Amino acid sequence: MNLSTSADPRAAYLSATVQTASPQQLLLMLLDRLVLDVRRALAAHERDDRAGGHEHLLHAQDIVAELRVTLDVDAWEGAPQLASLYDFLLAELIRANTTGDRQLTSGCLDLCVALAETWRTAGQSMAS
């Protein structure tokens, strides 16, 4: 059975949330999903489920690639360093995905969590 967005309350809520979110909220949603994907990949790696880890890491790579492509490196003085961080994280996610290395995936998770917390803190300080 194929449910349309209007027939699926969860999908309708998610769609409305994304459509009405501010750019800052969208960024935090992406980063939260990035953390979730890498957590799920690490859990899959710990179960020796390479296919499951692969799918989650692919999605994480897509998120980081999108963050990198949409970053305007001329917008502020820290942007080039952030671009380098995104490039590094993307390379590490790819390496974690190709090797299935739990320790590498765990390191990626630590970086993703720190990145999400940093953006959350920056957003809170901008709001106040």
C-alpha cells in the first residue's frame, strides 16, 4: 500500500516541519540526522553488518557533501576552515565505509557530535 503524504500523518508533519523551518533549524536537523546515521552505522559495524553500516554511512556522506557544497567560503572568515573540516569528515566517512573500521566510524561519530553541538551553541548565542 502506497500512502500519500496526506494519508500519513508522520510524513505530513515532517514535510510541514521542513518547509517551515528556518535555515538554522534546517542545519540542525541535518546535523542531527548526520549524527543518527553515523550512530546507526557504528551499531551495524559492531554487529558485523557491513551492508547496514554501508547504507547509513552513504547517507552520512550525502549530508556532509551537501553541507560542503552549500557552504559559501567567502561568507565569513572561518568558512574556509569549516570547508576543510567538512572535506576531512567526508574523506573519513568514505574510509570508514570502505574499511568497515569500527574505530574510524567511532571517530567520525565523535566529530559529528562535536560539529552538531558547536552549531547548536552558535545558534543559541545568535538567538540571544
